[in-house]
Amino acid sequence: SRGLGDVYKRQASIGVAMFPEHGNSFKELVMNADLAMLQAKAQGGNGFYYFDETLEAQRVRQEYNLINDLTTAIIHDQLVLHYQPKYNANLQRCGVEALIRWQHPKLGLLTPHRFIDLAEKSGLIVAIGHWVLEQACKQIQLWQTSDFPLVPIAINFSASQFEHDELFEVLDELLEKYQIDAKYLIIEVTETTAMRNVKLCVQKFERLRQIGLQIAIDDFGTGYSSFSYLKDLPIDELKIDKVFVSHLDGENKKDEIILASIINLASQLGLIVTAEGVETEQQAEILIRLGCHQMQGYYFAKPMPIEDLAHSKFDLQKV
């Protein structure tokens, strides 16, 4: 346990960004508040700092520098994949989601929120997406030739990557190169991406499934959230956004009713239902009781390097 001396050594640095003067979107406000927090730390910590225009100029410079660094990140092997396991109702691992990280030489390990938007702005997102796809194919090939349990790998496709003209050419090339079974690849597309052009989306989904890949709609509940379009999309899996899971505590029955309805309707449509953001044992128990097929979240495991995957707590329990 920590003594009082340890408590007093801890300092809080707070950055403040106000709506709408410091940003019109959630992402912009968080980014600007983060810059203000760094400024508070630079002034010695244990205080707060309001975002101002000097920090805006600083943010623009940081973005410019990061974009320049990002152009060489693939060449210099700075990008890595971490994997977050998914578990079924029997608490057996049934898949993993590949999540990109950037091992920046100066800034350390960066999570996607620090650079994916910049990759979109700069047009680098397609090249990065192709890199992720190839790394997943390599990993499936390794699993096919080892004793490690073979489970599907889910990959997040940006709108740009999903709509890119060379998507199927790249997929055919990688499947041929690594000689893997396409059923072990799951393509995750957000509702927003799917609804940008429903007709095109249906055509691409059908072609992806003809190749043998599985299709998942990600972040369900944050966009259109309509079963009227789900019935027309040739998909395999529905991933319920964590906003539906975060308040499950056994007391809030309204959240349970909403979740039960989603799970029941999706199941009747023949879809596998996965709940994201599961952080407590109680949430997992409620989801299992409601008939949810798969779960992922920090309760089970955080995203981790591939070498740590076999050592996640639920997998160790079964050894």
C-alpha cells in the first residue's frame, strides 16, 4: 500500500478546452485539451491550463511533423499490430482483433487516436491499411503451420480502404502469396462507412464473401443503428458498441432491455453478435444471460503483442 508521502507526490495536470470556442467536434476538443494538459505539465504540473491560439499553432506543427514521420513509418518497421482476443459464451477464445500501434522513435508507442486521422488527411491510410492486411495474412499463415489454435483475425477497414479501386486485387494477391484460408479473415466496417453508399457496399460485401472472407459491422449503435439496412447487407457479425455495455450493472434494466432486443433481432437475422467494451465480470454475465455470442474488452484482455496472446488470463485458466 502507498503511504501519505506517495500520495502527495502525485500531481494532477489538467488541460481545458471549451466548446465551441476551442473546437466544434469531440475529437478536436479532446486534442486541444490534451495540448493544454501538456502545457500544464511543462509549467511544473499540479495545475491547469486553458487552450489558446499559441497551442493551436503548436498543434498544427505537431501534425505536420507526425505526417512527415508517418510517411516513413512502414519503411522503417515502426508499425506493429497488437491483438485483442474475443471470447464466446463458454469463455473460450474464438477470435482476435488486430489493432495498429506506432512505435515512434521519439514519442514512444502511439495508439491509433494519435495518428489515424492524420493518415486519413494525408492519404496514407490506404497504404497503412494494406500493411495491416498483409501482417494479418502472415500471422494466419504462421498459425496454420504451428500448434497455436487457429482463430479468425478481424481487421478494421477505413472508408478509404474499403472503397479503394485496388482492394480486391490486393486481397487476391495476399491470399495467393500466403496460401491462407480466407475464412480466417474478418473485415470490420463501421455503420457510417457502410451507409455512405449502400448499393456499392452491398456489391463489395457480396464479392468479399464470395472470396471467403467474413464481414462485420463495427460500432453498431453509434451511427444509423437501423435493422432496416442490416437485413439487406450480406454480413456475418454485428459488433455492439461499448456505449450499450458500459452501464450494465444489474440495476439499469432499460439498458438490458435494449441490448436484449438488439441481440434477439440480430440473432434472428442469422448474425453473430459481439459486445465490445466489456470491463467487468458482471457485464460479461449479463451479456451471456441475454444470449450474446461473443465478447471482448479489458475484463478479458487488453490489446497485446502477439507473443503475449497465449498468456491472457482466460486462456491460462484452460491450460
